[in-house]
Amino acid sequence: MVSDPKPALGVIRINLSKGMDIYILNFNGELSPSLSSSSTLLWIYFLVALGVALQVGAANWDIIWHGVVNVESFFTPPHTVLYSGVGLSLIATVAGIVISIKQKSSLKNSFAIFHKIPHPLKLIALGCLVELFSGQFDNWWHTNFGFDGLLSPPHLMLISGMLLSIIGALIGTHLFESCRKFKIMSEMICYGILWLIAINFVFMFTLPFSEGQYFDFNPSPTAALILGSTLPSIFTAIIFYSLQNLKFPFRMTVVTATLMVIQSSATITSNNYFVGLLPLYLLNILIPITLDVISIFTQSNYKVSVKSNKDHKRIVFSVAISFFFVTFYFPWSVNMFKSFFGIDLVTFESVLIFEQLLWKFIIPILMPVSFMSAFLGLLIWKKLYECSKLSNIFKVVVE
């Protein structure tokens, strides 16, 4: 361990040489931000996350909007909210880059300045550029091909940009050590948004809503059944396993609440068909609250804490919450499977779809498959995370 003899504004710069977390610290040390600039960048990452939340919420609202209003136009209220989110993320990113460059006033050439911009901001900037291009692409697509379905090249590009941006915001938030309370809260919110985007990525390839005016990108019912039965639970388990190290007692509750606020605002309360389901949907929050209470009890109770393995508890909590993805992601979750079972009902009849699937598919088949998928997915994730070759690749990226 070597301390910089001339730390910037009282910030000790530490260089370490081994391990993934050490490289993260080294990466953070290379930036040498002052305490005030750290706070500013932390707010930048939070605003980016807020912009991405607006985007993914508006994307869900857009599906509902087309079902209710059936307007084949680029200029709709959901699109306005969506690209307002893109604008917020872009403005925040530009501000963050300007702040970072001003910190490096001693750097002379443009390449050196670019090299010293925090890597999370570079990732976010790439995501914003992809989102901006997807907007122009979507407008061109509407003009030339009319109405497009859920899965289309512009939409796939848009959600890819969202994914890049929220991963950048999450990494950037994770790297800071100052402003601990705000940092932890922002990180949990980023996890919730990442969770929703990951599941929406699955929906693009599983929901039967992709028949456009000229192109039909609807998935195979069998492929939708397989992907829909496995990937949502795997992604959910991985995200909740990753956040268990956060030093906040109700971390699972905050992350789930983030997803539920976006999902309920965009999908449940945005129309007359589902608004009556809001009280039932809000009951979902009892699941993470219960798991958090159990986690707190096992940590505070010495006998239970000694007997239980910490990593085993993380796996149990992560797999347990993935059991309930059908209700967390309602109504989209049940619509993934309706084509395979020949259910000819529209999205706004999702309660009837749920009733038809509950006893013949969800309980006897989907829940066991989800359990096994989440468990096996976590085991594979842990192996990849511990792989030294992948760790070395990560070090090269963040160094």
C-alpha cells in the first residue's frame, strides 16, 4: 500500500495491486476527486438513473398506450416522456464530463483528457448516443414502415442504450466512498432500474406484441415459453445476490419498491383496465419486507448467525424473491405464455389469462422451473465472477 505524498485537497490516494475490489479502489484513486466533486458526480449518476427510469417507464406505458389509443405516430405522450428521460440523462452526462475535464486542467492534449474521464461516464455517454440515434431511427421507421411492434431494430437499440446507461450509473455510484447514505440509496435505486430493464429485455423476445405494419417479429411460442420460464428468475436472482452486500437493512425492499413504483405508474395506474388492481399489486412489497426482516433477525441473533452460512443465506434470499416474478411483472409476465397455450385474450384481459394459467402451468410447472433456473443461474454466475481470466479482463477495463 502506497499513499500519495501530495493528495488532492486532503483526499488520500491509495494504490493497491491485487484483487478485483483493489482495482476498483485503484480506479477510483486515479480520479483523485475532491470531496465536493465526488458529491457532484454522485448526483450526476443519480440524475442519469432517474432519466433511465423515465425511459423504461415510458416504454412500458407506450405498450399500454398503443392498446388503449391505437395511435400509429411517433409523437405520443409516452414518447415525449421517454425522450425527456434521454435528454435528462444526456444533460447530466455532459455536465459530468465537463466537471471531470475541469478537474484535469493540467492535462494538455485532448487524448489525455478523454483518458481521464471516468469510465462509467464514458459508458453512460455511449448509452445516451445509442438512445439518441434510436430516436431518429424510430422516427424514420414510423415514416417508412408505419406502426412497429414491441421488438423492432429501433426499440432494441433503445433498450440497449438504457442498459449501457444504467450499468454505467451503477458502477459510477458503487465506486464512490463519500456521501455514504446517499450513495447506498442511489445504488439500490440503480439496482431496481437495472432489474426492470433486464426483465424488459426478456419481454422484447417473449411477448407476442411484435407484429408491425410491415414486419412480424413475434417470437416462437415455444421459445417464448422457455425464455420466459427461465431468464426472469435468473436475472432477478443475480441482481438480488449482488446487492446483499449493501450496508442497509431493508435493501431488498428499496430495490423492489423502485421497480414497483415504475411498473405501477407506467402499467397499472395508466389505464382504466388495471387501476383497480393497484391495491393487490402493492401487496408485492410484503415479500421483500419479510425477507429483509428475516435477514435482520439472522444477523442479530447470535446463535442463528453462527449456524448459518452467509453465502447460503444470500442464495436463499435471491432465489426466494425470484419465485414471485409473475406478480412483480404483471401483466406482462402472464402474456409471455398465452400463445403457447392458445389463449386468445388481449393484454387488458390479463387477469383472465392469469386465472387460466395458475393451476395448469404457473404453480405445477413455472414455479419449480423458476426455482431451478434461479439456483443454477446463481451457481454459474458465481463461477464466472470467480474466474481469474474474467477478473483480469475487468481490471483492464477499469484500470
